[in-house]
Amino acid sequence: MTCPDGNRHYLEGYLAWLRFEKRYSELTARSYARDLDYLFELCGDTKLAELKAHHIRRYVAQLHSKGLGGRSLSRMLSAWRGFYNYLLRDHGFANNPCMGLRAPRSAKTLPHALSPDQAMRLVDMSADTPEAIRDKAMFELFYSSGLRLAELVSLDPEQLELGSGEVRVTGKGNKTRIVPIGSFAMAALQAWLGVRPQLANPDERALFVGARGARISPRVVQLRMKQWAIRQGVSDSVHPHVLRHSFATHVLQSSGDLRAVQEMLGHASISTTQVYTHLDFQYLSKIYDAAHPRAKKKR
């Protein structure tokens, strides 16, 4: 962290407020800290209370010129704006220089999703060691229930209801939702629970644990998925969020029920979920082009 000493106590107070008052996860708090680190680097020795809107505009322009896209800058501005709201309320600051500012727009990109065949190939892995059994359970749960990475690594065994085929998930904003678990994921989870004591420390509460017996880290999950994708011959770039996108896309293709997908993903707004209707249309367009005898015009 490059935060100057004069600003450090503000940052520490804000992160504590996020963790204990807003009840944000440690992963989310660290993301806010990274975004604020950019602000501290850019403002240098200038006091936070002295920053004006024209300073913030210049900082955003500098970051944009270095290649940061609209979405990243928008998220960063949101973090800065929230930080200043905290300073206004708790530290007597007079103004929020981020109010009313917007990041430059970037081209709209659709989330990447695996094809059903690719997703099945990834999760249909040979699991003959405790680590592999754990990995299969994690990947099946990602694809079966559409969990976020932070949600999966924070799970404890008591959040599983294997009898009814459900998992209780605490997502963004400390909101809890109940998500169904498919039969393949349930079988994989039962297999993992059978061998979990071989890897987990005796007093560890986490559902999924790493090599040292403690709660598995997000980075380890990402690396294991990348390694398995190569072994399983899935050439596309594969990471946990891809399985979440694949879950949403494939459920929508089969059911057409956007509201149900919204509930399972834990989206606060239906507009966030609607991006998957574009993926669904792309999929249908490909099927049409391949199957309809008059889909492609001859010139």
C-alpha cells in the first residue's frame, strides 16, 4: 500500500467501517483498498480535503490514457465517491470532489461462457485423490449453482442442505439467498465431505480447504481450474466466473426464465441479468445459421 502517512488513518478507518458496519467481505474490502491506492498515488502530497473535481477529472484522464477501461474507472470512481462520503460524515470534510463525475464509456462486452459440451468436459474429471475430489466438488458447484468465487470459498459445511438439494449463500451486501444444487454437484459434494478430514485441520470450519488444511484461497481455486481445463482439453480461457456465466447462459437457454436466473445469481437488478439474453440470442443465431437452409444468403 502506497498510502501517505497523513491519509493512512482515514483509509484504515474506512476499511474497518466497510468490514464491520457494512459487513463487506475481506475480499471486497481489499478491492476498495486497491482502488483507493490509485487515488493516493495520484494525489501525492496533496491533502484529501484539498482535492477538487478538476483534480479527480485529471486523475481519471491519466488512468484512462494508461489503458484502464470505462468499467474499471467507473468502479474506481464509485470507490472514491464512497470514501469521500465516509470522510464527509465521520471526519468533517466539506465536499465530495467525485460527485457528479462519470468515467468514459467503454465498448460493451458480453460475458464469456463455455458451450455446454465444454462445461461438461471440464466438470467430468477423474477424481482419484482428495485434492481432485475437492476440485470436482468445487467445479460442479460453480456450474450447478452459479456461485461467485468469493461465495464459494466462504462456504461452511452447515450451509449445505444435501437432503433438500440446496445451499445457503451469503453474497454481495451480506444478502443471503437459497440456491438449488444439481444431482451431480450433490454427489460430488458428498464424495468431498467423505475425504475432507484427510485435508482439513481438526478445528477448520471451511467447506473447502487448501494444502495447509485451512480455508482455500480464491487464487488457489483459480489456478486449479486453469490446470484442470488444460488437462480436460478445454482450450478457452477458463476461470470461476466463466462457470458462473455458463450456468446462467445454459439455464436461460433451457428455461427462458430471466427472473429465476436473477434470483439464483443474486443480482439486485434484473438489468444486470439481462446481459445473458444477448448471449442466448447469439447461441440461437449460431444454431439458426448452421441449421436453416436459407439462413445464409448466396451472393
